[in-house]
Amino acid sequence: MINEDKIRQVYASDPKKGFKMLMDKFQEPIYYYIRRLVVSHEDAEDVLQEVFIRVYRGWEQFRGESSLSTWIYRIATNESLRLLNARKNEEAIAAEEVQEELMNKLKASDYIDYENELAVKFQEAILSLPEKQRLVFNLRYYDELEYEEISRILDSKVDALKVNYHYAKEKIKEYILNR
Amino acid sequence: MDKEFDFDRIGKKVPYRTPEHFFEEMQQEVMQRTYGAQPVQHRPKMHGRHRLKVLFSATVAAAAMLAGIVFALSYFRTDNAVESTSDMLAAEMGGSEAMDKWIYELSDEELEELVNFSENDIFLN
């Protein structure tokens, strides 16, 4: 299991090798985090590459004030939202329409296992949440991050995150039971 | 549908899938865009004396090109813009160091191309 200290150590003496270790460790969790936000594989791929390129460019400025994980998740969050907001601005559509687009992508997209109906419905329910709740829910439920770390990633207070998470779960339950 | 929804039932499963070899290819793409790494397919690298020979030929070819350019510029220069001999020499020396560095950083394939170019150049041969 690659740990962050090891990555930093290797990065210091062999940046290329360190960067590869970093990608090995983070590529899957970050990809799926992004994918849960943007839905389409192609968009997730673009964002993921952008995330690692930003990590590469920003490495010298990264002073280790937060953990590597926090830093990378933060970049991934910002890049995913940048993609979604760009669509909103380009097409002059409201946030609700972006949500609807994501739902439509979920229903008709490549690289989705439609045989797992409950899993698809669950993602639908998550996509129906407001943005903040969706982010908190994904980070807490899937990535199993502590609230303190989520707070550093999303720049939100822990108490607010806990409330958001609680409401997210209630709304998801309601969505699945009533549709 | 059940009256109660149990999160434990669904667990952490997501319906999202990836194409085969996606992560491997993604890493290659990122490495290409960052460290400019060679792609996976193995290209035979030049070694030892052959590389030295190509490097020497490339240096000669590049130096000849540089000399040609300097000559052409000085030939077409007007009286007002004539520099002193020492200034021109300084410019050439600075240019040579930069040229050496540039050649050193060329890949094997780029070196071969440069040598091939110089071998076909009617002004150099």
C-alpha cells in the first residue's frame, strides 16, 4: 500500500517516479469521485487528466499544509465543478437543467452497468440532490472521508457538512422509495 | 419497493464502468503531457559508439547551419548595423553553447533526422 510519506520521499529524489506513484495511488478513487459528479466517462477522463496535470504543475507550490489526499480531492472537486459550470454558462442553462442533463446521461451513456438497477437508481437519487449535499454525500459515503477532511476540501464547517449529509440521506431514501 | 430503504443493501456499488486498460492509458497520456515520456511500444535505442557517431555528425551539421546563417546575415547587413568582430564572435560563441545544449537534449530520433537532413543538404555536402 503506497502511503503519502513514501510518495513525497520518492518525489523529492525522483519526481517522475514519485508522480507515477501518486497516480497509482489516487487514480481510481479520484476517477470514481469525479465520475459520480459528472456521470459520463469521457468527461471524467478529461477532468482526471486535468487534475493530475494540475498536481504536476502545482507540486513545487504544495507546501504540505494539508494532506496529499485533501489537496488532490480539492483539485478534483474544483475541476469537476468547473466542467459543470462551464456547461451552465455556455448553454445559458439553470442548475436544474444541468442536473437534468446529468440524469439523462446516466440513463443513456456508455460504460454504465444498467443491469444493476438499484445502483443506477441510487446514482439518480444522488444526482437529484443540490450540489453541496451531493459533494458531501459522495465524499462521506463513498470515499469515507472524515468530516474534518471534507471540511478542508469543500471549505465548509463540519457542523454544516453533518447537516448536509443527514438531509442528503433522507432525500435519497425518499427518492428511491417514491419513484 | 421496500417500505424502508437500507443503505447497507446497496453498499458502495456504483454502476460506472471503464474501458479496458483505461487507467494504464490515462497514465501514459498524462506522463506524455508532463514528463514527455515515451509511449509503451518499445523503440530500439541507440547505444555507445553509434550514438556518439550520430551526435558528432549532428553537431557538425548544426554548426555548419549556424555558420551559414551567420554568414548570410552578415553578408546582407548594411554599414550602419555592422558589429565589431568581437561582438560577432561573442554572439557565435553564445550561440554554440546554446546549440550544444540543444543537441544534447535531442532524442535519438531527432538526431537521426538532423543527420539525414545534413547529408542531403547540397550546401553542406
